[in-house]
Amino acid sequence: MEALARLDAKMMKVVDILITILMFSLVAMVFFQVVNRFLLHIPAAWTEEMARYNFVWASLYGSIKALKMKCHLSVDILVETRKSEKTKNIINLIASVFVIIFTVILTTTGYGYMMANMGVGCEFGPFPLAIIYSAVPITGFMMFIISIGQMFEQVKILRGGC
């Protein structure tokens, strides 16, 4: 459990850095594209495609952050309307199990899709699309690790060891 918490903390540091880099580069690319297109009248096609991929990556890594902060999409009414803390914790545990199932499906499906695109090249560069699609299994696996930790926390609370 302690090792999982350390891994989780290190992962979140990496995720924070990645989100910052991705958002900064997204803004820089879109700014560069606007300046080139409207002021210089020289469109740079690669910036549009790269900005699109950057946006997807930032969204995926942002979902890791949201999951960790428990700000992800959930049905709060199921938890908030319950009177008993034990019932709330059981619902949260069930939600964690569903998230774990989803992340396993996301990771395995994303990995298969990434491997299927290993030989396909990008329009704007000489590297394979698999590099771009690798964000799906990577973020899925990171969300899996976080969900396992949250599930263990819920079990610990239900056993009475806050």
C-alpha cells in the first residue's frame, strides 16, 4: 500500500509537468498558426494537426488529474442523498470498481489500437501515429493505478480504519 502511494505521488508530479507542457505548447502552436495564417498569409498545416493531438493528450492527462482529485464525472446524487456514511462509502467503493473495469478496457483497447497504427505515419512528420495514440493506454494504466489506490482507501474506511 505504501509503495502504491509513492508511485501515485510520483505519477502525479509527472502528470502535472506534462499538463503544463502540453497546455503551453498548445497555446504556442495555435498562436503561431493564427499569426502565420492571418498576418503573414502563410498557413502552417502541421500546427493544426499537432494542436489537435496536443489537445487530446492534455484532455487525457487532465482526466488523470480529475480522477485523483475526485473531480471526475460521477453521479453525486447517489452518494449525497444517502444518510449513512457506510452507505456512501459502499457506493464509492462500487464506483471505484467500475472505474477499474473501465480503465482495464481503456488500456487494453488503447494498446491494441496503438499497436495497429505502429506502421502508419503522421501527415506532418516522419514518426508513427502509434506514438500519438500511446497516450490512451498510458493514461488508462495511470488511471488504473489511481483507482486501485482509491479502492483500497474505501475498503480501509469500510473496515473502520480511517
